[in-house]
Amino acid sequence: MALCVLTALSLALGYANKARCTGPEFDEWGRSEPAYQERAYGDVCYSDIQNLWIGRDIDRHVFPYVHGGIEPDGSLYGGVVEYPVLSGVLMWAGAFFVDTDAGFLAASALLMAPFGLATAWWLGRLSGWRALLWALSPPLVLYAFHNWDLPVVACAVAAVFVVHRWTSVSLRRRATVAAVILGLGFALKIYPALFVLPLALHVLTSGRERWDVRGALQVVGASVATAVVVNVPFMIAGFGGWAASFEFQSRRQVDISTNSIWYWGFRHWTDSADFQSAMGVVSPLLVLLSFAIACAVGWLRFERCGTYPWVPVSAAMLCGFLLLHKVHSPQYTLWLLPFFVLVNVRWGWIAAYLVADVAMGISIFRWLYLNMTGEASGIHDGFTAQALMIGVWGRAALLVGLFIAFLSARSTVDSPGARRVLPGRAAPEVPSRAQEA
């Protein structure tokens, strides 16, 4: 209960921060005035929720995907949004009874706050006092209502909770239910789908006498089936609008809005069509390579300890995605935050990452404001650009370190004595907590 109260306080602070950008006046489209964009960047109270009130037909209360599509120039129309279908429905629901961007922000916050509280409760049940890293973290204040991410984070954490705390049923059944939850997460934002493979490997290696191939396939099938069942009605109702959201993301180019290492490292080449084409291949290949490395290292740990560490492997895979994907929005830190609770990495890693993230999360908007107003914004012109570079590259270096740290750390939700040994293998010595951490 205390965790939920503290989380509620952080969520309230997060909403208050974003609400500074709303009103006090509104134009004929319900957009906050005066000088909405300048205030959003200059006062560091920008949110995608408020910003997307205009431009996606949300203000017109159009049900998403059914009647829309994508223009040749890449712009969306007819209610299509650039997110998977359940996020689109959540956005539509948040706008249903309101007619201003302020009302949309408030209604969306009310819809998503219960997911933030549920995440706190599950994390508390899984890892005890470490859940304060969620309840009292700066990212929760900065990004809780930046975009529609609290529901998908709740799905990822709920899947871990089901696998590790619903112990009255078999692992296969628990993992299947968790896979369904991850499939729902995929229909909100894509990233929970990453965790299906390590979960399937966890089930595959769980049998005492043989590989549980059927259980692993059941996990993958349940996740895929869930995603299909959720998406098919939208495909039938408006295939063009449904497909447009995926096409929008596939055509997205590396630019300032993506905020990834690819932009900051190669921004002088972003106007080149050849560079953009190369990024469409290089980035996903490197992401997949990081996934393969994480799963392989997890397998080596299984051979040493007898249990496939699906939670640490999932955390490492997420680090690879955040580092190498061509888009790295500020609120993605919310995706990583529960793994600081669920995996026993050293506190120095966590503190350093949170500092770098705050530096980036604040300075990026101040830097955009300086560019918007024509003020000097170079690295030698003031602390804003310097803090931004510290945040961007510090965070990138820490993601590399965390990738390694997660793969060598023990999950805080595992029972150290729970080790299964397949035939032909000697029973491994159970490592101590200090050895694994």
C-alpha cells in the first residue's frame, strides 16, 4: 500500500509538470494558447499526449484506423495514429468526453494512472523494497504522462509477476498466461514481444527429465495468437488504416525527433537518402545481433546454473534495442525502469543512468527551444548543449555497460535454490548471491 501511495504522489507530480503547458486560453481547435510550442519546449513541460491532440483527428473523436491511411509524403490521416491498435483505442477513449488538449491530457492521465499503480504493486510483490526505484524515480515524474507507456509497462511487469508468483499452477501454464499478457503488450507498444523468446527458452529448459519443447511452442503460439486476435478486427474494419501505422514506423527516418545515437552521431549525413537507406538495414541488423548475443549468454548461464535467466536476458535485450534502434524517445526509460527493480545490478549503474537520463530529458527540450527562438545552441555556447551531449552519450555508454551487467546479474524474483538439471548433466553448484551479482 505504501508503494502505491508513493507512486500516486509521483504520478501527481508528473501530471502537474505536464499540465503547466495547458491553457489558460484555447483556440478554435482546443489547442492551448498563448505560444503553446514555445512554452512546451522552453518550460520543459512538453508531452506527446497534448501535442497529438491536433494532427491525428483525435480532436474530432474519429475512431482510429478504420477510415484512414497514409499519404505519399508519410503523413497520417483519417484517425490513424503511429502506435499499435490498443494504444490507438486508449487515445480515442481519452479524447471521448473532452474538447481541448488540456482535457485530453487530464483524461489520458486518469486512464493510465491505474496502470502505474498496478506496476508498483506487482513490483513490490516481486522484489520488495527495491520497488521504490519505480515509485520514487525521476523518470516516473518526467515521463509518466509524456506518452501512452504506462499500460505497456504494466503488461511487461504483469508477465513477470504471473511467472514467478502464481506458483499454484505449473510453469507451462503460468508462462502461457504471461505470453498472452505480452501479446497484449505488443498491441500497445512493440517492445514486450522481445521477451517472448527468453520466456520460451526458460520453459524449454525447465523440464527435469527432457526439453519441454511443447511448452516453449505453446508460449510462442499464445503470444502470437493474442496479437493476431487483437489486430484482426482492425484489419477487417480498415486494412489500409491498420497497415498505415506500421508503414509510418518503417518509413521513419533518422532525424532530431528520433533522438537516437544514429542522429547525434551522424546528423551531418541525415539529409542523405543513402544514409537513411543504410540505417533502415544497419539498425535492425545490429538490434537482432544484440538479441542473439543476449540469448546465447543466457544459454551459457543455463548450462552453468541449470536455470535459463529469462528476466536478465530480457533486460539485456531491451538495452540492445534502446541503444541500437533508430528511435529513442525520452519516455523509453520507463520501459527499462522495472528491470532496475527486477534484476540485481549494482546501484552505481542505476544512479548513473538516472542522472544521464535526467540530463538528456531536460536539456533536449531546452535545446529545441533555443533552436526555435534562434538563440545560440552550440556545444560552446552554453550548458544546455553540453548537458544534452552528456545525457545522450552517457546514456549510450551506460546501456552498453548495463547490457553486460544484466547478463551477469541474478534476478531479484528467483529462488536461488530452484535449479533443474537435465539428464546427463552434473548438478551444478548453486552460486551465491555475491558470485552472481
